[in-house]
Amino acid sequence: MNLADLSSNLLYVAFVAYLIATFVFGGAVKGNKEGTFNSEKRWGRVAITITLIGFIANLGYFFTRWGATGHAPLSNMFEFTTAFGMTLVGGFIILYFLYKTPVLGMIVLPVALLIIAFASMFPSEVSPLIPALQTNWLAIHVSTVVIAEGILAISAAAGLIYLLKVVDPTKKSKQRFWLEAIMYSLVLVVGFVVASSFFSLTGYEAEFTYVDKEDKEAAITYAMPPIFGMNEYVALTDEAMAPLIETPALVHAGKLTTVVWSVIVGTIIYWLIRLIFRKRIAALLKPFVKNVNLQLMDEIGYRAIIIGFPIFTLGALIFAMIWAQIAWSRFWGWDPKEVWALITWLFYAAYLHLRLGKGWQGEKSAWLAVIGFVIIMFNLVVVNLIIAGLHSYA
Amino acid sequence: MENLQCQCGHMNPPGTNLCESCGRSLTEKEQNSKLVDMRYEGTARRSQTYNKSIIDKIWNFFSSVKVGVSIIIVLLVAAAIGTILPQQAFVPATTEATIKDYYADTYGSIGRVYHYLGFHDLYSSFWFIALVGMLAISLIIASLDRFVPLYKSLKNQRVLRHPSFMDKQRIYGSGAGAEDTLEKAEVKLKELKYNIRTDKNGLLAEKGRFSRWGPYVNHIGLIIFLFGVMLRMMPGFYVDESLWLREGETRAIPEVPGYYLESKGFELENYTGEGGEEVFGEALDRVGTVAKNYQTDVVLYQKAEDALPGAADGQEMVKEYPIRVNQPLKFDGYAIYQMDYRLDELKAMTFALTNKETEESLGELTIDLIDPVDTYELENGATVELLGYYPDFSGFEDGEPQTATPLPNNPGFLVKLITPETPEGETSFITIQNTVEPLGDNDFKLTFLSADTRDVSGLTVRKDSTLPILGLGGLIFMIGVAQGMYFNHRRFWIQQKADGTILLAGHTNKNWFGLKKDLDQVVEYASLPAYTDQQDEIDKAEKAEKEGEALS
């Protein structure tokens, strides 16, 4: 077994460990009688041990891959997103030892699992570095950013737990709608993973040529049955399904097809859950948060941002500017990724100032923390895949 | 407005909430509340006191945190709008008209509206810069409005406070004490690294006051950073030039007086997937070619001090350096970056002068496409005169050949061929793979033999003297953030009344948990009276009231 194979096997180990730990954390929390924490204490220790084993395997994946490729594995969509899943778990472990809260693990671990699964849908073979990335700043800048984002995301997890506890699932409200919307969007990621895996396992491929927005002939391979066809497409694969709708050149029909398949599959899964349990997902999770100390969740959410914000400033702005000055001759160029890093930073700066005022702690802070995570994910997914720029390495 | 005199006799400036000397509540609101509002120590902030003149109103506007946050949010949204479509710097068009057309052609009506609203150059727009300016003003005014009174108040704080100040603190306790209680408390607090001041029957223990300056320090860092950014508009601070340098060429570096750069060669290397790169084989098969290195080997020369101006010689070699991405050439505050390249630009073309009929050659000539000469003498007495040279021939206009650019992309030559047989000369217009004979059929022609090519390096010449200022701003910001976030300002006031009763109060700007942990140790060691967290009591009472309502 060479180093690269060892690396991917370690990632599997981590994945499975997180999966098991999720259920143990869930059981630990659920097993509590109202107002007592005996089950948490007993099973929480087991769960965190499994998590730690997973995290060590995850670190093992990271460093063996580093050894195999000769560069920090933070250079493309697969590597960065996987590392994000890892730092998310790392952030959780730190806060677990500060506050001893199994319920946090029950929320963070499945999200980390989703993120790692999402990452695995992108090409994962070891790839060489383009000249712009051949420097130690890759490891310095990107690892700082990914650690900061992992920690900041913990505040969203704490916020989510806060909301699960305070939002009443039996009364119709804006809060109930948006909380369920968060759950639904997490299920959509599952939809993406399921759809991608299904079509990739069945070996689906359909090739087309088309005319791009610069009026040039180009080729594309669909990995999913084409719902949307590229501008002036011509099918090259015979038995492939004919696209239902042709899009103008501006719209990338291939990506749109992936999105729509994910939404279709995700929505089916979501409604299956709703039909089987006859409850909203938020309501399903409600029994798990009955013992949650709201003040503590608010504190964890705030603490995570207090730790994450300076690291984010250092990694995503200061180190980023130093590297940009070295590689691109200017420390700032309004590249979309740079702009969204600034937006993320401004958002958390606003959060910190708002918390000075009365009435912004608690539920409002929890919503803000969740929005912060949405911005981070937007920068990771949408800016990389849709808004092209200097940082589009995927 | 008049000064406020406290019962203790101290004159407080107008707008003060808590007496600067004894801490008594001065306003009705403070007097009626269960806990005092300790933010900014109850001092008079200008923004909360004056609201008459226009200056007051402007000051009050910018000193508000709400306004500051609103500016941040507006900036954030504006910045996001700028990423919906690419900014003009990233589109393949350079003139105003072509940029406008590009947005309309590529993005349709959305592009047209986007361009019309000026969003294609959003970050240099007047209003965006004005917003950043407003944020800077807000940073300065909001900080001054709070820092000045807070600093004065903490600097002049007294040890002894009025009991009404103490019992309105969140952490409060009172009860009987022993004779040595104060001394013992002092010992323990010293052990916990508190600074102690005593006055008569009272004690003030304080730790981490510097953390209160954190926000102001980080704001100063941001102001310095923004100042540095502004400074680059001043001439001399900032140079941004591009330099296209051909292999073998030496050129003066633009905007860098006295320096010359020679390119020894440009190299583009791709990953092969062989040797140590086998591990990348799969990735290379999927994506095709991946660049491994862009490199220009250069020699930097400096004009000798005693050299005549304009003289080509008199240059001294400074250094040889391979410029690569991430490894710019640095000298004298300047840096030169590998940014772009053009492969195989035509350098020279070699022709043979041949007799059309016999195909007999009268000799060869090589035309340098960057620096052609007027006349080429061949061995057998024949001459080729270059009447006109069009490096990037684009067609005829009014019978005259035109060139689109000065780059030799599609060279055209108007030549006169003079041979012993045709002493008058024959005129011919030659472009790649095409010959036009405007003045009738010729006997001779130039036959293309070969072309020399070379690579061109696209380099960026940069000087940015503001970088140290930006670095300083960033550093101060980080120090301020750490100072304000990772430390906290804890204080305890302890008093022993004549009858031996101990009054105990504590305050921190954050992390009450840590404060209580400190206090618990002191309470145990010095047998202080038990204390309560009055905020918790209030919360509990409120909760009970709510539940009571729900039950009834």
C-alpha cells in the first residue's frame, strides 16, 4: 500500500468513526432523563473517545497525503473541503473539552460527515501544483483559514442547537420556517451526495459539444443525465437522454443539471423523512435538546467567534494579502474570493459590535451565527464553482 | 449645561451618570435601576450629552455603534453586489466602449443594467470609497467618544465608593467581618496578581485594565491601514507598470530611473507525469496540461554613476536572477514579477532573392522584425531596399498598408528589389504566404526561407512604499483584538465599616465565570461574606414571573 492509498483509507476510518460517534452522542443526549445528565456523562466519554480516534485518523489522512503529494493538501476543492470537515471536528473537540457538551457533537459530527462526503464528490486524485501555489504560503494561508472557518462553524452549530430548543415547532412562525429551511438545505447536500454517487457508480456519462459565451466551440461531459442542455449542444453519446431544455450560453447547463438533480433527490429524501416520522426535522431533533442550557450555548457560540475571528483575520486577510503581494504583485485585487473573505470578516465584525448592545444575545446571536456559516459555505461552494476568479482551483 | 454636583461634593461634568468620585447614581434612571450601568463607567460621553449644533449632530451620528454596524452592513452588501458579474478589470476589454459592449453582449440586459449602474467598477466608485471613508470616520469618532471619558475615569478612580454604588454591582455581598479581613483579602488578591490600592477602610483590587483599551487599539490599527491605502494615491509611493521583455533584449525599467533589465531567456515548463511526477499521472490524464514553472532569467543593470546620460554603455551588472511566480526580483524598494508571457514571437525573417524564371538565388537577407534596417546589400551586387515595414499588417486603407499594433504578429514588407538585371528596381509587397506586385509583374521575388522566434516575458514592475504602514496597521489591529478579547478587566471593591461590616462588590467587562472563580478563592481565604450574582437573581425572578403568568 503506498502513501496515497494509506491516506485515503485513513479518511475512510475517520468517516466511519465520526458516523459511529454521531449516534453515540445522540444516544448519550437522548438517554438523559429530564433535568439529569447521567447518560451524557457515561456515554459522552465513549463518544468523544471515538471522535478522537476518528480525528487522529483524519490528521493521519492529512499528513500522509501531504507526504504523498509533496505539498499541503489544501490545493483544490476536494482537499480544502475535506480539511474543513476536519477542522470542524477539531474545533468541536476544543470546545468539548472547555464545556463538556455532547449535544454539540450530535450536531457538529453529522455536518462534518456531510462536508467530507460533499468533498469526495470532487476529483480526489493527487494533483500537481500550478506555479502560483508553489510556496509555503499555501500551507500557511490556507491552513489558517480552514482552522478559523472550522472554529467559526462551531458557533453556527451552537446557534442551531439554541434555535432547536427555543423555536416552537408546534406554532407557525417565521422562525419555524427558517429553522426547517436550514434542515432542508442540509438534506439537499445529502441529495447531492446520493445523486452523484448513484450516477458515478452506475458509470453514467454523456458527452456534448456546445458553443460557449465567447462564441467558441467547447466540449463537456455530463456525469448526470442532462436535464438542461448547453447552448447549441450536439450530443456525442448515442444512447444518452436528450436534454429537456436548452439554456442560453450564459448559464452553465451542466452545473445547473447537477444542482437540479441534487434538489430533486434531496427533496424526495426530505419528504420521505417527513412522511415516515410525520414531523418536521426540527421537531424530530427537539427531544435531543431538552436538557440544553441556553446560556451555555450562547456562551459557546460567542466563544467560538471570539477564538475564530482573530484567526480568520490573520489567515484570510493578513496572510492572504502577504501572499497576494508576493504572487500577484498586489496585496488586494477585488477577486471574488478576496471580496467574500472581506464580507465574512465584516459580517463577524458586525456580529461582535451588535453583541455589545442589549437584546442581541441569545436567539438573535444564534441566527447571526447560522448566517455566518451560510456565508462561509457560499464562499466555499458558490464562489469556487460558479463565480470564476483567480481562486477557482476546483 | 451645568456641572452636576454630587452629594459627596464632587463636581461632575454634565451628562455624568455615576459620580466620578464616589459612584453615586446621578440620574433618575440610574437611581431607579437595580443594577448600575457600568459601561464606560457611567461617565459623560459627548454624544450622550450635547445635541444642539450641527457638529454635535454629526458627532452623535458617527459615534453610534448602530450607525457603525449599519455602515458595515451596507459595505458588505455593496461588496457582494460587485461579485455578481466580473469587475471590468477581469473582462477581456480595455476601452470604455468595448467594456460596455462586452457586458451587453455577454450578459444581455442584466449586463447592460449592471454596467449602467456602474457596478462593473464598483470598488473604485465614488460612493463605495465614500462608504469606506464614513466607516473610517465612524471608527475615529466612536472610539474618541468612548475612550477619552473611560480613560479619565479609570485613571482617577477612587478606592472608596458609596455603598449605593457597591450594592448596585452585579456581584455584591455584605456581612460581618473580622479585624484582619481586609489584610487577608489583600494578601490573597495579590497572590492572584491583582493590583491593590487601599484607602482608610477600603480596598480596590484591579487586574487587566489594559484589556479595556483593546477595541481602541484595534480601531487605531484599522485607521492606520486605511491611511496607508489612501497614501498610495500620492505620487512616489506607488508604481505599477508592465514591461514586455523579449529574450535577448535589454530595456530601461519603466518608472525605475537608472535601472535596466535584460532577459536571458523565458521558460515555460509543464508537468510531464514522469520521473518523480508519476503520482500525478491520473490528474494529468484528466485535466491535460498543467504548468509547472514560468521563469524569466534576467540580468539587472544599473547605470554607472559617472556614465553620460543616454549612453548605452556604462551599465554595471547588479545581479542575475531567475524571476518566477512567487519569487519576484527585488531591488532598491522595487519588485519585478513574472505575470504573463507570449511564446514564439517572430524575431527575424530570412528570405532569398530569387529569379522567378530560373529560381536562381542572388543571395539571402535576414530582416530583424523589431529593428529593421533600410537597405540590405547582397553578395552578388543586388540590393533590397525596405520602403515600408508593417509589423502587424491589417489591410490597406486608401492604398496604404496599415499596421494594427507595433508587435510583429503579421509582418508586411514593402520592398524594392534592385539587381544587376533590374537596376531600376522592382516593387513588391510581401506578407506571410502572399506577395503583391503593385507596379506590374516582376522578374525577381523574395522567397521566404525561415523565421526566428523568441519568447516574450510579461513582467510587472511594482513599488509600494505603503506596505510597511499597512503591515503596522495589521499588527496593531491584531494586538488590539487579542488585548480586548483574550483578557478582561476585573475589579473588586471591599470596605469595612466602623461596626466591622464588610461590603464587597465586583465587576468585570466580560467572563463573569472567571471573576467568580477568583472571588471564591478570596472569600474562602479571608472569610469574606457570601456574595450573590444579582443579575442571575433578576433573571430568575423574571423567569418565575413569566412562568407564573403562563400558569395562571
